[in-house]
Amino acid sequence: MTDVARVGPLPPDARTERQRELLEPVLGPAAANLFSTVVRNEDLYEVWLPFCMKLLRRSALPRRERELVILRTAGHRRVPYELAHHERIGARAGLTGAEIAAARDGGDAGFAERELTLLRAVDELLDADRFTAGTWSGLRAHYDAAQLVELPMLVGHYALLAMLLNGLEIPLDEKEDA
């Protein structure tokens, strides 16, 4: 990654009134680089943000499991930006340092059967865009229909973010650089 983003975050003093209206009520003037980059396309930002916030703040999956999914996806796609954020969020969701490292690095040590099934499902989606019959059977034993619909959406969203963050070389937020 370079030191300069290909399309960088929009600084607060360069934002239009509409961009401020879109960003600041939800995220404040110091919005993270991801959000202050996406807002450069105001119409896209306006429809994307509710989807993003639904997955992040009102997920059908338990918080700990949501973070396992995100960490596994970000690790698989090698996204320093998301890893910097979600290693911290994962710890607040109850993941240990060893669990965060295992989820990020593709390991499976120390997880319960339900979590192993979930991590295997993420790997399968990222590798083949589908679940094997065995993984699907395990998922159905542990998750309801709403969670089963959300799982590939969550993985897909963070795979999309990987392309955006890595493709545009969006820098880590300043507080993440330290």
C-alpha cells in the first residue's frame, strides 16, 4: 500500500453541505476514512450506509460471531484497515487475543463446534461462493433462517469493503496508525 490513497478521504473542510448532512449525524465530523471516502459518491453512500449499519450494529448474528465472520473475511482478503478496527471491536465482543489471531489467520484452535462451523462457512464462501452439504447441515443446526440469509451478506459486504479499501488504498485512520 502507498502512503497516498488513490481516492482519499474527504477532509471536513472540503465537504459539501450535503456530504456533511450525510456523514455527521451518524459519524460526526471526524468520520473514519472509509466513510469519508465513500461519501465522495453521495448517492451511493446514502443507500450503502443503512445496509452497513444494519450489519454492524443490528446483526441477526450474536456480536461475537459477527466479529469472527468479519475477522475471518478481513484476514482472508488481507485488509489492514478492517483488521485494525475489528481486532479491537472483536476484543470488546469477548474474543481473546488468541481467538482473534486464529480467526484472522485461518486457524480453528479453541473454538466451539458452532463457531467452527461458522468459520468453515466463511472460508467456503470466500473460496467457492457456496457452502458444502456438510457445512450447510451444521449451519442449519445452529442458526435460524434470518441468520442464514445474513451470513453470506455479511461475508460479501466485507469482501466488497476489502476491494474498496485495498483497491483505493484508503489509509488507516490516524488513531489506528500508532
